[in-house]
Amino acid sequence: MSYDITIQGNEKHSLHTDLELLKAFIAEMPNMIINGYRGFVYAESDQYWMEIDLDFVNEEGDSILCGEGSEQNKVNCIHSHIPYAFMSEEKAHKYFAVCSYIARYLQWYVYDEQSGQIID
């Protein structure tokens, strides 16, 4: 079980960005670890852990990628997952700050899957 945060350009997932440019941007952020071909982990000491998946989804939000062998070089949705063991009210602001930083770079928004709210 995890606390889930989504970064997207719009509800229909019609906006996208270049995968390699986004990977280069995220890789320069503090405390980011590459996690596979289309992913990262934000890890700070043993207190914070958030997996970040760079995805390409259809209008319903279902992934339509096949991994590293895929010719798809676009991202239209970023899924972040925080195991509940690493989440608390005190820690939430840091996770949302990381997601907001990425969203601002893309001129997208952050969506809290649990509350159904867009986060500023």
C-alpha cells in the first residue's frame, strides 16, 4: 500500500514531454536515484522514500508502455508512490515539494490521489 501522487498536464493526458529531457532534469535534483529505465527514487536518509515512474498513458490513465524496449520517448503522466511506512503529516510537505518542483518545470499540476485535490 502506498500514498499516491500524480503529476500531469491535463485530465485527458494529451500533453506530453520528452523522456530524455525530463530524466536529465530529475537526475539533477537532490536525493534522486535512478530506478530503471523510466523511474527514479527520491530517498533522503532512512526517513523518506518515494518511487517516481515516468509513464505514458491513454485517456483513461492506463499505461501503454512496454518498458525499456519501447520506442515511446514521451511522458504524459508521472506517478509517485510513497510507502505508508515513510509517510506522515510531518513528511508530506517534502514529498509534495519534490512533486511540485517537477510539475512547475513541466508547467503541469500535482494531483493528490487520496484526497482528489489538485495541490498548489
